[in-house]
Amino acid sequence: MVLGGGDVIRFQNVGVRYGLGPKILHDVSLRLEEGSFHFLTGASGAGKSSLLRLMYLANQPSRGLISLFGHDIATTPKRDLPGLRRQVGVVFQDFRLIDHLTAMENVALPLRVAGASEEQVREHVPELLNWVGLSDQIDARPPTLSGGQKQRVAIARAIIARPKLLLADEPTGNVDDHIAMRLMHLFEELNKIGTTVVVATHNKSLVTGFAHPRLHLANGELEVLKAGTPFSEHEDETDAEDRR
Amino acid sequence: MSSAPVLPLARDASSRFLPWLIAFMVWLAAMALAAVLVLSSYGNQWRSNLTGTLTVQITTTSDEAVETTEQRLNRALEIIRKTPGVVSTEAVPLKRISDLLAPWLGRDVVSESLGLPIPRLIDVRINPEKNIDVAALWERLNKEVSGTQVDDHGAWLDKLIALAGAVEAITLAVLVLISIAAVATVVFATRTSLTIHRDVIELLHVIGAKDQYVADQFHWHALTLGLKGGIAGVFLATATLLGLVSLWSGVESSLLPPISLSIWQWICVLAVAFAAAGISTVTARITVLRALGRMP
């Protein structure tokens, strides 16, 4: 079923519970418009990863309605889901690079999965690796790369197929401040060319340094905060606990 | 640019043991199939050679002065020829009977000079489609010609063919069981590989790989392993069969035909390798698609 256009993603009263465990997300409702940029914040265990997994269709909600690019996920035929997933780029917190593949092969994966020709792969992948500053690591395998280099390979893989929606889970968690700022500028550039971006992060200086609205999760409930909304004292405390 | 396979299935432990297991099962299956084919050939040969034949034996009697064996033989021949359904009759020459007995009794003993009471034989060909009443013929011969016995080959041949059929059925059941075991082995090996590579499969799923993309990787891997194991198994089976044929050819037997397979039967045995590869491939593909079908 195709729902109203304009929204890249829409959640209506979405709840998540794994098995008979406690509810991870309660009645989450949100709309992400095309071309928007949001931070996703919240303490560890607040449900950020669960929310992202719902967004990249790795999980299904226990209740509620999710639509992606106007398609109601519950009623979309299973055979059409891979096509929707290809329009979503994901940067995982743990990178999820394939160790036996080179940086080039890891980045090329979304293109190959989509059936792109080897010519397209040879044309676009080195160019993108060059853009993220890894032109000298094309044939390197992940175990030989530093955390920051792995992160950039993961980002290159997420954006190689020019996704409409980019989801990044703690993309700056393993890199120094300088590279973190570079990555954020890279996300902003992608956003400027129309990619909708959601960046889940604990990094408050990153959130305050960029004027984007914030999706804040606390105890499984979502609050949408305008750009520039200061962190509450409670957030500061939980953040300090997380760091400890 | 040559690209490494996304799923390193060749590195799995199952990739090392599966070809051996398949080779062993293919060897068993090929031997069972060869047994079925040989037994089937035996049955056909026995049927074609012995169905529709009777042997009438005229034993010598103590009262040769009243009627000689030769005279009783001629009377028996006359009665048999007049029996409906009889195609031909032939009195087996005494010389041939002596030749048949000579290996057991010695040439000297069966020579006519010693006057050994050698029975006379009549080879009778009957039309298998006409249901001739052998018991009635025997009764009539006994009444009119003393010292006759009718040997109906069909009676014991039926039992032999039934036995061969039972052995054939059991061998076919073994063949089916081997196939089931092969399928189960591939299912477990594939499930193990799915578990080992779960993270990569989930990644492929998330970046939009269709189930067929993942299944293709298992498909080609299983085909390679199936062919490796299948060819090895068939090679071993061929060597075993050739060895058996060689040993069998040294055994003299008038009843059992020699073990030999026709060109088509050899093709059937060799085809077991490709059947094994096919079973492995289809089983792996179905197992993967069913597992992926359970993902969101």
C-alpha cells in the first residue's frame, strides 16, 4: 500500500517488545520529511538501536504502523522489501565490514547486490574511497585498518548506492574529534543533495555544533526537540553514567 | 577485477567433510543401483531362457524286456507333441546326456559298454501364452508311459524370480534411504553454514540483497561440493564394480549369468554423481530460502 508522499519515514504509535520482555519502544510516532537531518539521542538502552533497526527494516514492530518512502511495511509484499532497503544506507556502530573482503569489495557490496556492472563498480568505488580519504587503502582488508579507517569504509559502503535515507549509529564513536567533524560535514554534504539523514550519537558537542533537530529517546518514549534545544540536567546525568 | 565470494563458504568445516560424505553415499548408491540393474538383468534372462520350457525325464526300468527305454521315449514324444500348446519337442541325444554326466561320474562310467542306466530326456518348448496344464500332462504320461517325470522350470523359476524381485525391492529401499540420508546431511551442513555466516547474511539482507542472491551463493557452493563428492564416489564405485566383474568372471556357473552392465546401465551408474550434485544443490537452495523466508 502506498501512503502519502513527502515523508521518507513515518511511524504511527509504534511499539517494540522482544518476546515477553519489557517494552523497548512505546507508542512512537514520528515523521521524517525528505531532505531532513536529525540527531537521535538518548541514554544507552533507551531504544536508539531498536528504533534504527525498525527504520532499516531489520525488525518488525510489535504494534503500530511504519511507512517507508510511502509504503506501508506491513502490507508491502516481501519481494518488494529488498528494493526499499536498497534506498536506505546504514552505518553500523560496529561497522560490520566483511573481514575477508578488501575495502573496495566491502564498499562495492551494495552495488553488486543491486546487480550493478563491474564497470560501474570500478568507476564509482575508487572515487568514493578517494573522497573519504582512503584511496591508498583500496586493497586493504578490515583487520589491517584503524578504527577511523574502518568507519570511513563503512560510511562509503552506506552511501555508495546513493540512498535516499542515511542512518548512522554512533558514526563518530571510534574516531577523534577532527575526523568526527569531517564525517559530520560529509553527512551534511549528502543532506544538501537531498539525502535524509539520521545520526544516532552520544556526542553532545556534535549535536550542539550542528543546527539540526533532535529525536530524543528516554525510557522507550520519543520526543522531537527543535535544533538548539539544550540538554536537560537529567540527560547530562545519564550521559555521565554511560561514559562511566 | 576478480571478487572474492561474499560468503566464505569454502572455509567452513562442512566444506571439508561434505564431499567425503557425499562420495561415500554415492559409492553406496551406485553399488545399490548396479545391484538392482544386475538383478533385473538376471530376472529377464531367466525369464527369457527358462519360461516356456519343460523337461521330461524317462527313467530306465527293471523290465526293459517288455518295453525298452527308447520305445517309451518315442511314445512319450508322441503324447507330448499332441498336447495343445506344445511348440516343439526334442529328445536329448544320449551322447549329450553322457557328456553332461561325464564331469561328475567320469567318462568311463557313462560309456555305453558299462550299461549304466542313464535316463533319457525330452526338451519341450511350450507357448508361454497358452496356459498348459503341466500336472495333467504329467498324470497322462505317468498313466501311459511308466517311469516318466516332468520338470516344470516355471515352478521354481517363479520362486527364484520372486526372490530376485524381493532383493531388488530391498536394494531400491536402500537406495531411497541413502538419498534421504544425503538430503539430511546437506540440510544440516547448510544450516550450520547459515549459523556461521549469520552476521554477513543479515548485513546482505539489510543492504537489500534478495533471498535469491544469498541462495545463489549456497547453490553454487553445494553444486561444487556435490560434484566433487559425486565424481569421487562414482570413480570408487566403478573401480569396485570392475573388480567384482573380474572376480566373477573367474567363477564358473551355469545358473548365474555373468555380472555385466550394458552401456546404458553404466551411464545410469555414472549418472549417480550428477544426481548427487543435483540433490545437494536443490536441498541447499531450498534450506537457505526457507531460512531466509523467516527473516523480517
